[in-house]
Amino acid sequence: MAATSVLVVDDSALMRRAIKGILEEAGGFEVHTARNGADALDQLDRVQPDVVTLDVNMPEMDGLTCLAKIMADRPTPVVMVSSLTEANALVTLEALELGAVDYVAKPGGTVSLNMSDVATEIAGKVRAAAGARIGRARGLSARMKKAVPAPEPVRASRAQQTDLVLIGSSTGGPALLGELLPLLPATLSAPVVVAQHIPASFTATLARRLDETCQLRVHEVDRIMTVRPGSIYLGRGSNDVVVARRTDGLIVKSVPAGAEYRWHPSVDRLVASARRHIPDDRLVCALLTGMGDDGAAEMSLVREGGGRTIAEAEETAVVWGMPGELARRGGATEVLPSYAIAERLAEWVR
């Protein structure tokens, strides 16, 4: 099997050497380096990388400008590796909206990590990015405006009440959520809870950006909150988000990340907590783009119990790990492209 070609772009020679060393030690990578965005663009056609790791704050041409040009001229999976993406969530989200697949916090400055702490993460995310579908999950709103066939109407034999909608996503998720959630109508009769794998420092900014564009109110779950229709609850990053019940109704709360779960906020833990308080046939779930299998086991149990589940289709998922596993387990009521998911959720949640 041919090695994955990676172009490491960073203005720090020390950081270039460190990331190159991590990838070479991990094995399976052919690594090239560039000292800034302009240098990266000069090398792009010659190197033809499978993946680019890209710093944000660089002289001559910054990472966001370089990213935009890469996406326009030669779309390539990009993983942002920068202290700025950790310190400034807004910049990170802008990079993801421009087409970056994922992000890794670079040690240094105020980040209390060293390279050994992030070595596994960098290698894993670069490897996953090599198989990402660039551009296929972007521009969902534009797709909706085109003559795209709507999903076939659901022929339900009986009415099903929905108490809660649960959505899980990971790699590629923030950009997709920014396109999908605004399509949910203000009249949606069930609250929505989202577990997006993301660091804690990014969640509040993502929630604010979504709240500006969604017809439903968007809240970061940073405390115990009573869930109400007309709202979307975004689990706080790095922790887990769970559903519980009190005398006055359902609540969501942020809890410390469970060691038995690999990714956080854990989709499986969210769905399992909801199933303890709500019958399966009153749950609606959607599993979106992301590497791994988080959410597939519990959502499969929801479908077995009479609930309804959606797996994002391979044709639009940036990484078809999580939704692909749900489909392979037979746990998806429907497998739909990203541009059809909001319509189906609204149809189910009458």
C-alpha cells in the first residue's frame, strides 16, 4: 500500500520537524514541509499531498487564506494544527466552514501539552483525513435550493409521538451542523440534543454561531437545563451530555467525560441516558459524519425498540465511520444524504 503523502505547513521549523517526526514514527506517511501558506501553494501541484496539516498564524500568507485557495484550486483534506485554533474557537470554526476536515491543538504558548501528548491524535486525525470526502458534505443549503429529489414520504402505519431528537456527529460535524440545523422549522414539536465531538473551548462559540442562523434557539449545555420544544441543546465539549428526568420534566446536563467512552461528548452515552427515561419508540436519532463508531450501538437499540433513526449516507459524509457503522449494524431506519436529513426529521417530528 502506498504511503499517505502529507504536506506539513508551519512557520516554525521546530514544529515542522516535530510533526514530521510524529508522522514518520507512526508509519505509512511520506512527509513534505512548507514554511508558510505561499510556500505550500507553490508545492501543492508538485507534491500532490493526500493531506495538508496547516498552521493558522503565519507570515506572508496566513492559514485561512491558504486554506481558501487550496479548497478553490485543488481541494485536499486539511487538518488545522495550531495554537490559534485552540485559543480562538472562532478562527477554528471559520477554518472548518472553509473546508478543513479536522483540527488538533498545537502545544506551546498557553497550551499545557507537549508533542508526546498529541502525537497519537495528530497521526490518527491525519490518517482519517486521508479518506475524507472533500466538498461533498459542504454547501448543503445550495443543494437544497437545486432540483434535488426529496426523500420518499414516510408511510407510517400509526402516529408516533416524539419526545426527543438526538443527533451525534464528529469529524466534519461542525460545518454540517451549521447547514443542517438552520433547516429545522421553528414549529418542531420536540427538543433536540446534540453530541458533537469537540473541545470545551469551542462549544460556546459554536452554539452562538448556530443560534444566529437557526430558527430554533441553541443553548450550550453548561449547567442543568430543562429541555423544551423550540430549542437545540449542544453538549459542552470534552465532557459528556446526558438526559435525566425530574418531577418537572426532562433535563440535560453536562457531566465529566466517562472513561469507558472513547470520544466526547459521547453519542452512545447520550442515547443510553435518554433510553433510560424515554421509550425507544418516542425517540428520533440521527448519526452524522465522523470517524469511529460512537452512537451506532445505542441507536441500533433505539431502532430495535421501535424508534426511528437516520444514518448519513456515504455519498455526503466527510468520514463515513459512525453513520456507516449504524448502517452496517442494520440500525438505521433510513440512510439519507445530508441535504435530506432535516426534512425527514421535521416530517417525523410532527
